[in-house]
Amino acid sequence: MGKELWRPPDYGIIKLNFDASFIQGKKLATIAVLARDYRGEVVGADTCLFEEVGDAFVAEARACERALLFATMIGFRWLILFF
């Protein structure tokens, strides 16, 4: 099974990619969000650090939450989310 390549969204849609890294011993999560348009150009990005994160699942959930909040703040309306 090959790795799927990133593909741009259709015209008028923003694609949000998000991910989290988790350091268990410190209970820290670093989260990144990247928004790209139909040309593949970056139209927005966000990063943040969360403390007292319980586990990697919670870190990924916080990344999804942050991506949706970011999209709302920027005013994006038509989205595709990937993680």
C-alpha cells in the first residue's frame, strides 16, 4: 500500500491539514494547522502549545478543535479536514 499524495481541493474550498506532536513525560502537545486553496497555496497557518495533555489521543482531538476554531476565526466556510 503506497502513501497517498496530498491533492488540492476543488475551486472555492479550503483544505485544512492538522496534526499534533505529544511529549508524554512533559504532558505537552504542539499543534499545527495548515490551510491551502485549490492551487495548493497556503492561505493560513496556526501553531500552538498545550500543557497538561493526558495522552496522544487528546492531543489529536485538541488539534482538530484548534483547526475548526482557526477556520471559524479566519472566516472559511467550505472546508475539507485531513489529519
